[in-house]
Amino acid sequence: MSKRLFSPIGGTDPIKYFRDGSMLHICRHYKPDIVYLYLSHEMMEYHRKDNRYIDTIQRLGELLGHSFDIRLIERAELIHVQQYDVFYQDFREEIRKIEADMQPEDELLINLSSGTPAMKSALLVLATLAEYRFLPVQVSTPQKKINSEHDDREEYDSTLWELNEDNEEDAPNRCEEVKCLNLMKMLKIEAIKKHIRAYDYSAALAVANEIRQDLSEDAFRLLLIANDRIKLNLRNISKHMEGKPYDIYPVREGNKQKIFEYALVLQIKTKKQEYADFLRGITPLVVDLFEHILKNECGIKLEDCCTLSNEKMKIWNREKLEKTGLLELLNQAFYGNFRMGPVYSSQVAKIICQKSNDAALIRNVSEIAEVERKVRNPAAHDIISVTDEWIQRETKKTVPEILAIIKYLVRRSGIHVKEGDWNSYDSMNVKIEQYLRQTGV
């Protein structure tokens, strides 16, 4: 790890009133390995006259037993030193170059107390926006008030160093680390909150990566978890969860967890009005739900009726269907037109409706199968605008009504969830925002 200091040079540097100027004082107490001195035209004249800035830093290094690597940033053309815009752009670029040369563990200090008011203002704005990561340091004057101008800056010799009272062992440390109002970090954290409230975890994570070092470990890890959760990447989530007590899953039981998490994602599709994705996503969910309902409500295991293809697709097996007595049922249900092939939800729905005596279950199974039949192909294969009005016109049901049927079938499939469990993503979002507040913003 290395420590670096970027410092404009002003009229009180390197020594004034028999005390360190701000640049030298920060060097004394922070011992940076590399010191970048930003010299305007006037300060370059003093440097060329007597080498005062490098000389005092080297003397300090001998006193402290520390080696300073001193690098000059010379601006001979910089005569008008009160122009804020010039310094903001130039400082921004120089700090960018320094950061590009740093390792993640390195630290950059910025001297806010040396230079002209325009220089100080430019650095303060950079610190506030937090475009780059650095530690702003301010140094109070020895008198604890504004500097007077009677001390002659023209003259410098070794006597000033020898009479410097800050060389005494009990000299006070006048450095203060500035806790800037970190506007950019605040804005980005607010952006993260807006993204997670909209369930856009990919966007939230992209913003979080920009201020990764400012976020608590828990906040960033939960954003990773949320981003993988909505993609149903449960394996990745397990890695992120290691050693952490995050409790985000209402259902933890094997395949039932996968089904419920999938249902939650479909619910979010409706909240985001991504209705085409919602409709396309119904089919695989309904197939799994029907399989569980067939087993729990009718006592029939689907694996006793089919085989798996090389692609792990369930295929009806004539011999097994005959043994279970379901082949005749399916032939009658499809008017003698039942064909062997992949297992479809509409076929399983027919079995459930014939084998169950529960009127509510039969009604909901039939309704969701009819919804799927009417909208599956248009939503999957046609270029259309899928709105809630279109869905209601095609299915005679609103989006909330379809979602209510799905919730009912989830419960009847043997997945034990409470109504509050359907707010699982909102509860997770609350946890993320709680950890975001740990950043101190």
C-alpha cells in the first residue's frame, strides 16, 4: 500500500510564521510516499529561485527517516490564478491520472488548504462530487485565524527550516480530515434505491459498482443476491450467502422453492407491466404446478405416466398410461385425438378435472389452462403490444385475476406460503435499504 499527496502550492508554502505551510504539515503527519506539487507560474518562479519546496520536503524526510518521492506538475502558462473553471478541469484530469496509476489499496490525500481560493474551491467541488476516491485534508493556520500578509514570501533560506516550531516534538497536529457532503455518492445511493424499488436489480448493481468502496459489505452482497434471485440463479445465491444470516426465502424445500421463486418473478413482471414476459412465463409454471396438484390431490405421479427424453423432456408413455388407466381418459377428453408426445399442461389439466371432486380446484385449473391456451402462441410468436386491456379482451380476465389463480394453485400444489410471503421481494428491498444506510449517507 502506498500513500500519495496531491497539493497545490500557495503563498504560505513551505513555511510561514515559523510554522509549516499546509503542504509541509500534511507531509509531516501523513508521510505520503509520493508528493505531487502543482505549481502555477508564480510558484514555479519561487521553485526555480531557491528550490524551496523540494528542499523543505527533503529536510523533513531526513528528520522523519522517511523517503518522499516528489513530482512536479508545472503550469508555467498559469498566470491568472483566480479562474475556477481552469482549475476544476485541470485538477480533475491530474487526479484521474494519479488514480489510474494507483492500486485499489493505495490512498490519495488532497490538500484543501494551499493555493488560491479558486484552487481550494475546485478541489472542494471534486471532493463533494466524489468522482474519484481521495481523502481531503485541511490544515488550520497556526493563529487559528486568517493569515496576514506582512510575512515576506520572497525570501527563503535554511534558517526558516531551523526556526520552524513544528519541528518540536510537542508541536500540535493541525490537520483535519474533511467530511465533505458527498453529493455524488448520495445521488448514486438514491438511484440504487429507486432501481431496487422498481425491481431493476441489474441497474442497481451497475450503479453500486461505481461506488463499491463506499458501500457496506452487506449492502453490496445483498444487491448481488437480489440480482441473481430475479434471474433464478439460486446456486450463485448460495455462494453469496456463505456465512451470512440473510433470510430472504419464504420456501426452502427443494423443487418447491424453485417453483415459488419462479412465481414471484412472474408477479414482478406484472408489477413492471411486462405482460408479454408474464404470459410467456405462465406455461412452465403451470406445468410444474399441475404435476404437484396431480400428485397431492389425485394421488397420481406423473413419472408413472411418462418417460424422459434425452433433453430431459417428459414424454407420454403408452404402456404406462394403459397401466394407470389414464390412456382411455385422455382419449375421451381429446375426442379420440390424443397423441403420444411431450406432456402439455392442457393434458394434465384434463386428468385433474376428471379425477378431482373439488369444484374450486377444477374451476381454477380449467381457467388457467384456458388462459394459457388463448394467449400462449400470440404472446410467444407474434409481434403485438401486450397490454392489460389486450389480456382482458383475449382471456376475459384481468391480470390481477390471473395472478390470483396462480396464487391459489401454488397453495393447492402443496407449497405452504402465507399471503405475506408474496411480498418477499419487497421485504428483501427493505433489508437492502437498511444496509445502504450503513454507508453514513
